Amino acid sequence: MPPETTKAPAQDVIHNIGYRNYSGARLGRAYARRSLFSQSLRGAYGLGRSAKSKVLPMILLGVMCVPAAIMVAVAVTTKMNDLPVAYTRYAILLQAVIGLYLASQAPQSVSRDLRFKTVPLYFSRPIERVDYVAAKFAAMASALFLLTALPLLILYVGALLAKLDFADQTKGFAQGLVSVALLSLLFAGLGLVVAALTPRRGFGVAAVIAVLTISYGAVSTVQGIALARDNTDAISWLGLFSPITLIDGVQTAFLSATSAFPGGHGPGTGTGVVYVLVLLALITGSFGLLMRRYRKVGL
């Protein structure tokens, strides 16, 4: 039999694989917050994502802008003395498009982080919950403002090309921008709160649509009943219970807008103050609810 051979015991070797300490700049919370805002805003229009993700937001942006371009073309060719639609009325007329955009993008902004449990990864960096919530809120509001303000800009430029009165158009354009800025803040807050309740994107889409549609349908129906019974005072108060009618009431009271309420019975200045207080309460309350929601997300 061949003699047994013994193997020499293996010796442990420490290899230098080149790890070094990070010596670059540490940019801190402000940079992380700006980066999260930028990434969320780009994502709201599918930028930096797949081509499929760009289709719906870009289509909805086009749907918002095309009617404005048509109105401009009509105003220029027919030499109208004013635009067919006031700046403050445009978003009210296209509220369905705005609601669909919010329903599609608010869950994309927050539900995926909850579903795939990536929120704790954000908080492992020099970023606090308030930074995460503020960045998401600001990004969604900015995306909605872009969606609603761009058509107004098209109307304004077209009005100037049609040689309409500069002062009147500038005033109307400024009032329209204030209106859509308030709308963007309100809708962003409500949409994110509803979307953050579930990690399922489909459920979030359905819930946002339900909140906007059911509230507006219910308020409009009850307002119509109040008009039929000649109870015009109740019409303006009922507008407090729907996001879009709330915006309508604020701009009617303070931005010289024509009310879309049944019979044109919008709120006066006194009732308008209540509208502003409710609007501010909903915006700040939405932010507070988001903060509370993300306190429950464990590290």
C-alpha cells in the first residue's frame, strides 16, 4: 500500500483589498432633501424611469395644454376681445384630468417605498422624517403646479399675441397662478395622505379617485337640491366639503372669479374667509397626517 501523505496545515492570509476611508465632502440633510425632491419631481413625469412610465403623465400634460392652444388659435384668428375662458376657470373645467394625474402619480410617489420597505433606507442617511415628508409634499405640489400653470402660460402668451389688453391679461394670469398654486398644495396633500395609507399602488389609485369624485359629486348634487328649493345660502356653505369646490369658493371670494356653483351662488367675502381657513387647515393637516404616518414606519 502506498504510504499515507499528510497535508501541511493551511495558513490564514490577510489580503489587502484596498478599502479606504471616505474622504469626500459630506453634503448633509439639505442635499439629501433636495435630491429626494428632485428625484420625486422627475418621477412624477416618468423622467429617469422606463418609457412606459412616461406615457400617462405626458399624455395628461398634453390634454391639459391642447385646449389652451386651441383657444389661443381661435382668439388670434377671430380677433376676439377676450379669451373664451378665464384663467381662474381653466383648472375647474379640467378638474377630471387633474384628478386622474394625481391618482396615477401620488401612489407612485409614496406607495412603492412602503410596499418594498425602502423608507428605512432613507432614514439611515442624514435625513429625518420631516425631510422625507417635506420633499415628497413639495415634489407632488410642484408637479401639479406645472400641470396646471403651463396651460395658463399658453393662454397668457396667446392673449398677448392677440393684442388683448396687457394689464387685464396680466392681472387675470396672476390670479390664475394663485388659484392653481392653492389647488396644487391642497390636492398634493390629500392625494399623498390617501396614497400613503396603503402600500398597494392600485388601491391608492382607486382611493384617490374615489375621494375626489365622490366628494365633488355629492356636493354638486346637494347644491343642486338646495338651488331647486331656493335655499341659496346653503349652496356656498356646501362648497366647503369638496376639494375642487373649496378652491372654486376661494377664488370666487378673493380672485374675482366667476363661481361654478349652481346658479352662480358663490361665497362672499365673509364666507370666503371661512373657505381660506378650511383650505389652510386641510393643507397643514395633510402634512401633519403624513408625519404621523411615517412615524409608524420602523427603522
